[in-house]
Amino acid sequence: MGPIPTYDPATIEPEWQERWARDHTNEPDLARPTRPFYNLMMFPYPSAEGLHVGNMFAFTGADIFGRFKRLQGHDVFEPIGFDAFGIHSENYALAVGIHPATLIPRNIATFRRQLRRFGGMFDWRHELSTTDPAYYKWTQWLFLQLFKAGYATRKKAAVNWCPACKTVIANEQVIDGFCERHPDVRVEQRFLEQWFFSITRYAEQLLRNLDTLDWSSSTIAMQRNWIGRSEGAELVFETPGGERITVFTTRPDTVFGATYLVLAPEHPLVDPLTADEQRADVRAYQRQVAAKDIVSRKVGDKTKTGVFLGSYARNPATGETIPVWIADYVLMEYGTGAIMAVPAHDARDFDFATQFKLPIRRVVRPEKAGAEDALPFESHDGVLVNSDRFDGLSCAEGAKRIVGWLAERRLGVSRVQYRLHDWCISRQRYWGPPIPIIYCERCGPVAVPEQDLPVELPFIEDFRPDDTGVSPLARHREWYFVKCPSCGGEGRRETDVSDTFLDSSWYFLRYPSSDVSERPWDPGLTRTWLPVTTYIGGNEHAVLHLLYSRFITMVLHELGHVEFAEPFPKLRAHGLIIKDGAKMSKSRGNVVVPDAYIQKWGADTFRMYLMFLGPFQEGGDFRDEGITGVRRFLDKVWILAHEAAQATAAPLAPAVERKMHQTIRKVTADTERLDYNTAIAAMMEYVNEVRSADGGTRNAVEPLLIMLAPYAPHIAEHLWRVLGHDASVFRARWPVADERLAASGDVEVAVQVNGKVRSRLLLSRGLSEGDVKRLALEDATVQKFVDGKPVKKAIYVQDRLLNLVV
Ligand SMILES: [Zn+2]
Ligand SMILES: [Zn+2]
């Protein structure tokens, strides 16, 4: 036997990366695939110096899946790109004092180098960046399609304003009243003209289609909650002056218990309903609320604030007049901006009524006598009381009858309500695609003609936003003033840029067609490759990116631009990598940079180590110890393969053959489910089995190398060649387990506790008594009968029976 060379990933990994590029190994024929498989992962924001270990964790998991599908015979398209516009990148540029037009391409170069170095199966021919005018030309085109269809409108709205970001930020970027990016800066509320996309018109479809999607249940739950459908009714409370206050309620059954009304402080009826003696207090309160952000108004405090308007309205059920208040916990954009307060059956109303000494009237009792019935009693399981002719009805039946009764008098109607809001897509910032609209005094807002796209983002040296709420683009005079495309008169450009989430709402449509210039995507390529086969990404994008992409696809489908309404039929959410028990972040100083690890251990070891930290869909805690174990495993594989290359052909020992088929069975099933950690553990076990038998043989090692290839592609390629194959290991076929051989090693062992059979375990033949005892005690049924008592004696009949005496 000749000497075995040392395993040196620093040499072989770059060699294989060059070879893949040279041989176009990772570039499927997009025009003529046999079994197209679009393996999509969420593209990164190049808003930092480089990728951190959390990005690598996500990309590795998605890359393993793509490589696995390829070995199963699919033509896998795995593209990558850069979500390079937006506030993340712009704020980073501000922080380091370099213009984003210089900084972002530099960051992208670093990201690209890192992505190549970790060994992703990316098709670099189709790389894209959202900042490329050839890309954002079509982002602007997309805006125009929505504008022309009436889905993009301008309206004044209450928005969250971060005085440090100097821009509007989304609700989910407000954390306990503070800016996500500026934890010391309190978010304010401003009223600004903004562009909105009418996503709420698709609320029902967005919700209903969730039932047809094969997605992680956690992501589905987050979307469902975000859309927030609630069934209820609109009820009308009339004032003596003839005003009609319409409230939305999910509990029309409790209307007899409504003892006051609360309007949002911005409600248009506040002014006409305010009594003169209350006007000063009401104004002061409105000003106080205006300074608060929307999220903390939604979350609310136990201590309520509010002001009485000095006027009254009639409860449509009881006929009584009840006082009208304003309070910040009622929001203008939810429901009708007014609620009926039923303090006996709503905790928030209860706190408010208690604080301001307003009447509380019970109208629901629990069905069973003696059940917990303390106020506020919020349960729907009850019967109506103090509700006139509806007494004794269940809540559900009462709600239906009461709405019917009020409807006859035109004071009520059934209604479905959503928590989802329209999507505010304008940003008063610099680093984004300009919204392609021209304002003309004669014509109003006019679409930039499609042949004039892209409206290029002009270079502005000082791109910092100021406090005016006007985008820095307005400072570029030659760009700002323009002829109206409709009448030729004086016009000026829209100076807002669009939200980054618009850039990423359609990038998956562009990837296969990234080299097409005359339209956003080629219809033939789109038909072949879309919708996306599998999308793998983090739940931090569960409600924004994923919801917006679904909405945009639905609109494009409705307008006849794509043939499907759902872009991602299958989606899996990965977990998070934490460090020392906390999420990695710059402010905590616990961000792990992958480069040094890859340099020291190799990309293959690092990839496998990340996947070995915990279940991919749950995440894990990053620690330095443990990486040597993974490296030792690859060292063993290295030696086995070199031994196999020199060994004479020999049939497998029966134990190795059985173990091999068991391993193939397990690694196949686990990889399909993204249970990468347990698949790795199974390969490690197999390697130990082969080593303890008679060392590496070709028959034992070849299937292992194929199974290892998605996880550790470089070493698998290298050793495949050592075994004499000229073609890439990715041209091989995934091994198939022989079920008969895999099962031949299994025996059923009966487990008795004190002489009675309590459970039967399917185990590999020939386990030691100690192993069987340990496995039996891990069995839930056995545990129940052992009940924590110490095992006094164990009797084991090899491969048949275990009796535990407790
Ligand atoms: Zn901020
Ligand atoms: Zn005009």
C-alpha cells in the first residue's frame, strides 16, 4: 500500500471551485431541462462587510438540499443575487461614511468571494443585483402595472417616523416604541402623503390560499395571524344631532352591555362631537397621541388614557344614551376607527371603565353553574343575560339574531375585518429605485412612459436624509424638473424611492431570465422553471417578504403576466444560529465571521459543523468545541477512500452491507426532511462500522461519497476522483436502499416490566445488554411503567426479551 496523502482542504477546495466554474458544473441548461428543480434561497442584503455565520447556516442548508435533488436526477437551478438597495445598505454607508454607490459594489465583491469559498452550487451566470438599472427598470415597470390597474394610490396616512433614520419605518421595525435600528430613539407618528399598494383587496385570497401551500407550520401561522381575519358586525350608534357612529365589533352578542363608545383621536367625527367645554382637553390629548408611535398604541398599557368628548350616542339595542370618548388604544386604520365598549366582556374596556368609573354591565354568564365567572368575562362560551328578548341564547346564536334584528332597522350589518393594512411602498430616502411618476399641475400624477424606463437614480454626493420628510432626490434640480409626458407642460418627478421589499417581491421571476433585456421575464423560461420548486429561508421574512411576494404574484396573475397565483408552493423555514444563548448581533458583539473558520478547517468541515449544531429547522448554539469532531470524521473518510482505491475488489461483509443499506435509508429520508444533523450522525456511525470491519473497500465507500457530496462537496469530488471516476460526483446517482437488506438486521425485542410485556422495540440484531437496557428506558411506554423507580434487576435474552424488575 502506498502512502496516503494528507487531507488539505485549503488546497483541494479552491481547486474544485475553479474546476466547477471551468466545466460549468453548476449551470443547468435552462432552455431544455429534463426535470427542472428551482432551488431558491433568500438573497442577502450586502449591508455589512461580509456574510456572518447565520447567513452561511441558511445558505448551507439550502445548498445541501439543492445538491441532494441534483443527485436524485433533477436539473437543479440554484441562483444567487444581492438585495442591495434599501435602508440597511444606506444606513451602513452613512455609518462608515462612504457613498453607497462605491460601498455596495465593494460589499458585493466580498459577499461573492465568501459565497464561492463555502462551495455553494450557484449558477453565477444568473447572479443579479437589485441596484442594477437593468433590474430596477423592471421594478419600476412593476410599479406602473399596479398603478395602471388602480392598485397603487396616494393617500395621507399616519406612519411611524424614526427621527434618527429620518424616514418612515414599518410597524414591525418598531420594537416597544423604539426604532429597531436605533434602540435609543423613540419612534414618532407623522401624517404624510404616501404611495400604497392595495394588498388588503387580496386579504381573503392570501388567507384562503394558505390551505393549499406546503409550508412550515410556523410560517403559515405567522401569515394567518398577520392577515388577522375576524368575523363580526358593523353597528350604528346615532347621536341626538343625527350623526351616525359606525363601530366594528367581533362581539355583537354583547351590544346590550355597551356602556360607552370610544373613537380614535383622529376620527373625523371627533371635531363635530366635541362639546365646547371639552375642546381644550380634547385638542391637548390629540397632540399627545400624535407624538406616539403606532405599535405602542396597539400594544397598549394597563394604564389607559382618554378624554370624554362631552357628547352622547344611543345604544341601538337598549335605546339608552351612552357617553362618547376618545382614547389612543383605538386606531383609525383598524375597523371603522370607533368601538363600542363592553367592559364586562373585554379586558381593555374593563381597565378603561374601572379607571374612569364608567358603568359595567354583565350580559353573558357561563353556561354551567359554578364555573369561573369573574369580570371581565371574555369567553364566548356562555348564555346571554340582561339582553331583553335574547336572554338565554348562546353567544353564537345571540350574535346572529341580534345582527338580524338591528339590520331590520338599518342599524347593523355582518362584516369581515382584516388586521392587514395596505402596503406603504414609498420611502423618503436616497438608496432605492425612484418611483416612476411625474407630477403635472394640469394632469396630476402621470406614469413615466414604459419606453423611458429606467428612471435612473441620479448620483447625489450628499445623500443624507433630512428632517423635512422630503427625499434627497428633490435636491437634484436637473433631475427633479422634467416635462410632463402627457401634455408637455412643466412637471416634476416623484422624489420618493420604493421600499426594498418591492425589489425582492419579484426577484425569483427574474433569475431564469436575468439576461433578457426586452422584458422582465421570458414566458417560456418562466413556464419551465416557475413556480419555485422549494424555497428555504428564515421566518424573519414570514410576514413581509413572503406576503408581499405572494400579493405581487397574485396581481401579475390577474393581469395576465404569469400563469400561477402562488410563487412558492413549498417553503421551509430554517432555525437561527445563536451564540452564548442570544441572537447574533453587532450590538451584542457576538457575531461570528465564517472566514477564519473556513480558512482553518475548510469549507466542508465548516458546512457540516453548522448542520451538526442542531436540527436545521430549529437552529443551534454556536460554540467552538465540536468542530474538531467533524473534521476528524472527514479525515477518516479521506483515509477510507484512499484505502479503497488501493484495495482489491471484495464483496461486503454482511454486517457492513446491512449497515450500508440502513444508512442509505436514513440519510435519504433525513435529507429529504432537512434533518441534516441526524443524517450526519448516521454517516459517522457507518464510517465507524466500516473501519471496525475490514477498512475501506470500493463497494462500502462509493455510496458513502455520494451521500456525503451534498454536505461536503469538495472532499466528495476529490475522493470520487481518487476512486478513478473522471466525471463529477454530481453526475452520479443517489444510492437506493435495499429494504430487505436494511431490515434483515432488525429484531423485535419484547420489554417486560416486572414480568409483564409493556412494549416491543425494533432494534438492530446483536446489540449489547447495556444498549438494549438504555434504549428500553428511553421508550415512553416503558418509562410510564418504570415510573422513575430504580431498576433492581434486568434479565436479557439476546435479541428476544428484556425483563426489568423495579
Ligand atoms: Zn431609526
Ligand atoms: Zn401634464
